[in-house]
Amino acid sequence: MEKSGIYGIPNHTARCLAPVAAEQERNRFLVGTTDRTDNEIHLLDFEEDDFEISSLVYRHPRDVWAITPSPTRVDMLFTAYTKVDDGAISMGASLWKMPSTEIDDQNKFRPKPNLQLEEVLKLDSGSAQPSRIAGILCDPGSTTTDTVVTLEDRCLQIWNIDLGSSSVRALRSLDANPHPTPDIPSYLTAGAWNPHAAEQIVSACGGEVAGWDLRIDRQAFHIGGAHSDTIRSIDCNPNRPHILVTASDDRSVRFWDVRNADAPIKEVSGHSHWIWAVAFNKSHDQLVLTSSSDCQVNLHNIISISSAPFGESEESSDDDGADRGTDSGVKKGEHASTEKGERDTSKKTKKPGDSLAATYDQHEESVYSVAWSPADPWIFGSLSHDGRVVVNLVPQTLKYQILL
């Protein structure tokens, strides 16, 4: 195992880890804690040269169940949290501003005590507060933070934000639970903003996936029975339109082409328990991270359906390079060829096939989040329930294989 950077949050549990998306020069992540009292936001900076993580700690008034950094401002972030009003428990969301940060001569954060977040605005529609907020989505391709979507209970709540006047307006609510799955919780559990279509949101409800066109507030596509259990995470391929990945409590990770979603185009395994997170590498989409309640993080190298040139088969490919890979015949509910040696021998590929590139067992509790660095495509972090953050590098042999 190559060297790692390790950071622990003492006496706190945590579930949320996110890259500071607007930061392009440094490896920075945000972590939110989930305790009853005395919660915190940790801004982490990973220095690759010495594998050390420095931090700034901000007080947060409530437990953090979702965290989304602004895609345009390095000093702003959204959080979703629980709150109690007159004995009733619900969830709320706010936009916060962090005080300016300072770096010392050794490229580390200059510690400051008792840092406070400034609440810029609340996402409050004035109606009944949601019992769940599964996530807060911002358009990753936008140059302004003017449209935000919250995943609430069974709907998408769409907001308009004016940072100049620190004002927010609830535009509309879109019913996102038209086809509840029997015996699976029928509330929203995951979502993603399509980086190739500013008007499209992808959401998961139970074991089903749907795409939503915000221009007309209609369903753009639907994948019924995508998984046999609750979907915990969704991500869109940053380099190939129409391709997305889902991870579920059924211990499977499935890749989909939404233009023909009768069956997944690829399925991989490798975890022995619920899978909490999945994330495409934003530069090299063949690299996919997953994390699970089995306390492991897996790094998958999925060449066959990636945008990598050597991912195309020698015999066939779509006009847009959308090779359906070796698992195009998979039926829902059935296991496709996994990464442990099973391969379709009817086609020859120019380079080695898909693989489980590395497994990281540095956590002792469920690993709820994984995230790629916003500044370096070869660096990623993971967070377990006990507040342990581990930052790793893609193995050099795999890195050179991809670059050469």
C-alpha cells in the first residue's frame, strides 16, 4: 500500500465529505459532523509533498447530513441539517460563508480558534419543512450560484439565489416519486446534476432512477427496478453524456446508458455490504471510487465503457464512442460479469480489461463518503463514521498505464 494522509476528528461522528469544487490549486475537502451537539465543519488541506493534512475548524449549529461546496466560491458551502421546532423534528438547509483562510510558510493552514460560519441565507420555502433532505445540488458547469436544487422527501425543490442581495426564492417543487418501489423506502436517497445538460437532474427513489428536465418539469427518462434495494449514490460520467453509475444496498454498482436503460451496460462487485458512495474521476472517467459498510474503499478501473481511447473494442463502437462494453446483455436483477476475472472472450480489446485496481482497508467503521480532489485527479479522500479521513493517491503503476 502506498503512503496515505490520515486525519481524525476526535469525539465526533461524520458522514459528509466533499471536495471544494471551486478550488483548482489545492487539495481541499470539507467534512461535516453528525453529533447531537457541538457540531463542526472541518476544512482540510492535503499537502502531497509531505502527506500531511492541515485543517481549519468552524462551529456548525446542528448535525450535518449533507454538504455541498459552492461551485463558484471557495469560501461558501451549503449544508443540510436536522432541527427541532416545538418538539417537531425536521430538516433545513442553509448557505454559509467561511472566514478568509491563511497559509503559513510551510503551506499549511494557520490555525485559528473559535472560527464561526456566517449564515448567508436559509433555504426555507415557508411551507411544511421536509423530514429528509438527501442532498443539495448545484450546476457544476455554472459560473454563478443562482439555481440550487434540494432533494426533499419525495420532491425536488428548486431555488433561485441572489448572492448580491443575499436573498433566496423558492421557485417550484417537482414531484420526483412517480413510481415508488414496493418494499423499499419511497423517499429520495440520492441525486446528481448532469454536467452535460444544465437543465437535467438525476434522482434515486428506492431502487429506481429518474432524470428530470427542469425546463419543462417533466421526466426525461426512467429506470425502473435499477436495483433490488435502496440506491445510496448516483454519479454522472463527466466525459461521456448519457452514462451514469448507481450504487445500492444490494452490494452492486451498475453503469447505465440512459438512451437504452433496459439493462445496465456494466455491473461490478467487490463489497460485502451496503455501498454508500460512488464517484467518477472527473478527468479520467475509467477510475471509479466506491465505499461501503464493509469498511473498505475500492478503486475500480473500468476501461470498457469509459472515454479512454483504449477502452473501445476492436470490433465495434458507437458513432459517439459509446461502446457498450462486455456486459451489454445483462438483465436487471442478474449479475453481470464482475471484475474478478470473468470476461467476455468474444471480443478482443487493445488494452487490459476492467479490474478492481486497489482495495483500501484503512477504516474501522462504515465508509460513508468518497471524493476526488478538485485540484489533482490522482488524489482522493474517504470518510468513515468515526470521523476518520484518509487521503490516498492512485497507484503509480495505474497512473502511468493511463497516461502512456
